[in-house]
Amino acid sequence: MSKTELPGRIRKAPEGFLDPAQIAKVQSGRRDFLRNAFLAAGAVAAGTAAAQPPKAAGFQGESEILDLPEHSKGLGQPVAARGYGAPSQFESNLQRRESPGLTRVSAASVSFTPLQGLFGIITPNGLHFERHHQGWWDVDPSRHRLMVMGLVKQPKVYTMDDLMRLPSVSRMHFIECGANTGMEWGNVAVPTVQYTHGMLSCCEYTGVPLAALLDDCGFDRAAARYVLAEGADGSGMTRTISIDRVLDDVLVAWAMNGEMLRPENGYPLRLVAPGLQGVSWVKWLRRVEVGDQPWGTKDETLHYVDLMPDGVARQYSSIQECKSVITSPSGGQTLLDKGFHNVTGLAWSGRGRIKRVDVSFDGGRNWRTARLEKPDEPKCLRRFNIGWVWDGGPAILQSRAIDDTGYVQPKINQLRAVRGSRSIYHNNAIQSWKVAEGGEVSNVQAY
Amino acid sequence: MTRIFRLALAVLGLLACAAQAQSKFPGVGRPATPAEIAAWDIDVRPDFKGLPPGSGSVAKGQEVWEAKCASCHGTFGESNEVFQPIVGGTTAEDIRTGRVKSLATGGEARTTLMKLSTISTLWDYVNRAMPWNAPKSLTTEEVYAVVAYILNLGDIVPGDFVLSDRNIADVQKRLPNRNGTSRRHGLWDVKGQPDVKNVACMSNCATDVKMASALPEYARDSHGDLTVQQRRIGAAAAPPAPQSPQLALAQGKTCTACHGIDKRALGPAFHEVAAKYRGQAGIEARLVEKVKQGGSGSWGAVPMPPQDVSDAEARSLVQWILAGSP
């Protein structure tokens, strides 16, 4: 019995898992084979006429050109047919998805952003990754309050109306869960960049600097060393943020990418803690307390601690160090043709700006420097691109980012030498994608 | 108007100006009342700042535990079914040293008591976030009691122990992993020292590229059909499969919060329900009643509360579940 016939297995669809003979057909220009393979796999292709093979004898042209489609001959839909627009029906493959088996209950789980299909650096709000500890809520903004208290002259309560009257700022930042790539500390465990790196998103946030609110309450500058941020959800998420971060760039934000926060991302108010792991970006933010000691909360004592080989757990590990990943080609995709390909990916650093990204096509032996796209913002994603002519042979693709502190993204074996393989959090290792001779791209660790 | 009165007015005016000058944003926000601060300021720090006075016994904790905690965490806090286990992996030697030995030598399993370095954390955790589906519903006594019960399950306190704000600092001195954490690392400060120093070599760097790990065969299908997770331009673009209206209903009524289609969560998977009941006489009516009235016992101790669905909705859901949730 072949593997694909095992009961309960999901049948491999043809695009990702062609056998060598099939791939040879595709690469020789027999694109019709691919279409037929999809039909054979049960893809519903209603109304799709079998196309003429482009290179067959007597080829007159494609029906897509020779036969005018309906949308060229008829009247389209009116404006405001959809009051809040939605992506094309042909884009439905790109969804937030859970990693099966990672968690037992979906209200305390993660959904991953489909990085493999995104462009530029901004994450569409509907595809922003989710991490909830006790489910998400759609909180009535007229009933939401923010309290600032602790080491302040005047503890205060702010409504959303209050906050939105204040001088606001808009800034672009990445947010990455500390556990992103955490499944890969030991071995390769998941197939695609969605699951290896998809606890990563990037938005333009609008809000008010937390420092302005602390000033408004007359916080004790001499004694204040930390603030506690607390969420209004059932988990009452609480994280200690050091005061130097707060006075630097932490925001109390109500908007992402031009609209109000999505409920899954903390509507109507969340903390934006640039460079710090996602758990510190407390959603449904209800309270900020100024204090002189860290709080040792559940999510900085029992969870989100990094276990070192000697059995000691690092507390308050928060900074997301410099990291990058090639998003295309990436695991689960297949290169169908030799020749030129644009290799693209993302780089970021919780300590500052991305200065350079190098890409290797031979597993790290030789490197070339990629083009960095604009904008160049601190603690923000940076898109990189580099051209590559694939000769049809096996290759291992890697990217390596350098930030403006001079720090060079490490290899997984370098990280493991210090941290072992059980620390779960803060795996910022160089990612390797293997391109097989047939063009199939898969997740490997190579160094 | 007397001169004194005029002077007093001037002074008052100055004071008002000074008060206004304190805030750059006059009219924004208002003072928090003491009652409001008390209602929300529930955090408990490792130095026990914020811990409310009170006490709770191990015996009382067992009662609360069995009623409100055991269904997820197991009677002895050992369950790995829903969440990671709470109790286990600590020894009398660990209590003596304050370092849990199995954290250095053990495998993946890490219980709450193995990791717990500050007792305030456990108190605060239970108080703010437990029970999982009804957080902040326990009384102060119940929180003390549940914490005492957990500590007793870990042999940290005896069975007749009463935990209180007066003896909690003594318990801290017995926590098995009280010396098990560190803040000496470079990931707390934005200017902290990184652990590793890679170099940006450009050519002939690694002489021998080692392929250390690849996705194992058995894991290739673990995340479903990967091709439908990629944009499909250039290939046959299939229109999206229509979603079953019953699935939408099950999601809308939050059935899927506790029931997976083929995966057991707090309740049985729909496929399990279908396999158990399909073909039984009168089963549709019985299950419709169960959806509406709630039930417990058929699939373990976690009860299903009554669901807010119409007869027609319940019937549609039950028929769909019995048909294998297509």
C-alpha cells in the first residue's frame, strides 16, 4: 500500500507533490497536464473549459484572449455592492490557520498569518495572527475604560472619547509572538512559512504615547521603574514593561492600518510595545499601573519563560532579536520552471532598523546582498527581494539579516549551543528552504 | 470689595492657574475613585503587595477543586487533557534546594509546580483567570483554598494546612523552584547583550553544509492540503467550496468552542457523536432535546449547558452531525 492510500491521510494535491515524471512534463511546457491533474484531484472547476495546450500544433491562441469573457461583454456590479469590501473569491486560500495539535482548545490557541502569500510589509487586518489566552471579545467601546494608577499623583480614568481627543501618533511596527518559530527549536516540525513564522504581523498603529498619559497623571519619575499593563479579558493578561521602553516608544493604540483595531486584536484599545514580544502588547487594555518592581505575573513566571539547558528559566525575556525569512519560494510551494525567480522575504529587529539582508542559495556557503524595500522604520518589517536564476538543480535557500546594532542573525546550531532546544521562545535562527530537483520546496535545517 | 478680599481672589486665581497648568490636556479624563481602584487593582506582586488578607484550607480547596477545576485539570492536577499538568515532577530534595532538578534533566513535560518560582504568581493566576470559563468568580477564601490544595498535591504543605496572608511568605521559602529563574540575559533590555555572535561571511563560508533536519514523512500531511493554502494563480482556480450552513450555525451558536468536527475538545467531536448514536431509534429527537436542555455524563464529567437554539435549528444541527458533519 502506498503512502497516499493510508486511511485517514489527506490526499496529496498535485501541485505540491508531483512525482518526478510529472514534474518533467510540467517543465517541458505541458501545462495542460497540470490542469488535468487538478481536475483529476477533484478540484471543482465548473465552467473551466480545457484550455488548448499553448504549444500544440495548430495553436491559434488562448481562449482567454480569443473568446471575450463575460466581464468584458456585460455590466458589472454597482458601487457599494459590498459595504465593507472583501478579497476576491480567488484569494480564499489565504486564511489564518491553526497548527493542528499545537493546542487543545481553540480559545487558548494561535492562528498563523499566511506570510507565503503576502506582499510588502503591511499585514491585512483580517489576516493578522491571533493569540488568545481565554478567547476574544468584541468590547463595546462606549463602555471601555482605561485606568492609570500606582506611583502617580492623580490616578485617572479615561474613556475612549478622552483618549481619542489626545494628540495621536501613527507608527509602523511589527508584532511577533515570542513563541514564533518555537516549534522548530529541536527539529523541523511544520511544513510552511505560515506555521514556522506566521505569528508575525505588521501594521500602522495609531494611538497616544503611554508616556503622555503617565505625565497627565503626574507619575513619580524618580521611583517609577516598571509599568504593569492589564487586559480586560477573562485572562486578565498582565505584563511588566520597563519604564525606559514606556518613555521611548510604547503606545496606547486604538487603530491599525487606518481602521479601528479588530476585536481579535484587542478592540477598542491595546498596548503597542515596539520590539517586545507580542504577549506584552496587552489587548483590551484596561489598566496601567506604575510601580518600582516587576510583577512576576503568570505570563512572566509560568509561561513566556525561556528554559535554559541548566534548568534555569529566563524571566522577562522580551526583546525580539533580529530575524528574517524568505516567504517565497518557501515550504509547500513548487518551482515549476527553471530560470528567473524573484526571491522575496521579510526582515525585522526588536532593537532597531534592518541594515542589510544577505541571501544564500547553497545552504550558507556563499551569500549575495538583497535589495531592501522602503520604508526603513525602526522595529518594523522590511521587505527584501533578490533575483535568482534557478538551474533546475537542488538548492538550499537562506536569508540572514543584520540590524543597526551590527547583530547578525544567527544559525540554529549557534542558538542551540547556548540555549539548548527546550526554551520554546525567541528562536530567531536563519531559516532554510530546500529546493529539490523537481522544484518542490520544503522545510529543512541546514548549517 | 475690601483689599483683603481682592488679594484672596487673586491668590485663588493663581492657584487655579497652577492646577490647570498641571495637566497639558485639561478636561481629558477624570480622577479614579478609591472604589474603582480597589475593584481593578487586583494584581499581587512577589513581595505580596496587593495580596488581600484572608485564608483558605486544603480541605476547602479540595471541595472547590472538585467542583470547579478538576474537569479540566484532573482530580489531582495531573491531567494533560486540556492544559498542561499542574502537579508533578517535584521532589522533597527540590523543596530543600529551591531548584527543580527535572527541569535540567527532564524532557518536554513541565508542570506548573515545577516552574513556579513565586507563590504570588499562582495566587494571582487563580484569582484573575480561573476557572477558565468563569474567571474572577472565586471568593478570596476560595483562591487561598485552591492554592493550598495545589500546594498540598505537590507535598509542599500538609493536608491540614490553612494558607493565609500571614504564612504565605513561609510557603514561598518551600517552593521547589524558588531559585529557578534568572533575569541575567540580554533579552530584557533593548541594549542587552545578545547570546550569540554570528559573522556576516559572504563567500566560501561553510565548507561542509550539514542537513541536520527535514520534515519527516509522517508530518507532511499534518497541516492538511498545503496546495489550498497557497495562492493559486496560473493553475486551475477552483471557486471556493461553499461552507455548509449547519457548520456556520454551529459556529454562530458557539458549539464549536467545545466540539471539533473530528477533534475532541471540551466535548466530544461531532464525528464521535455520529459514530456513537447513528442509526439508533428515536435518536434525533433525543439529541435535539439534549442540545436544548443540556446534558452531562455521556462523554465525561464536563456538562454541556442548555443551548439557545430554536427547535428547527437544533434539528438541523443534529441531522447534520448524525450525517457526519459534511
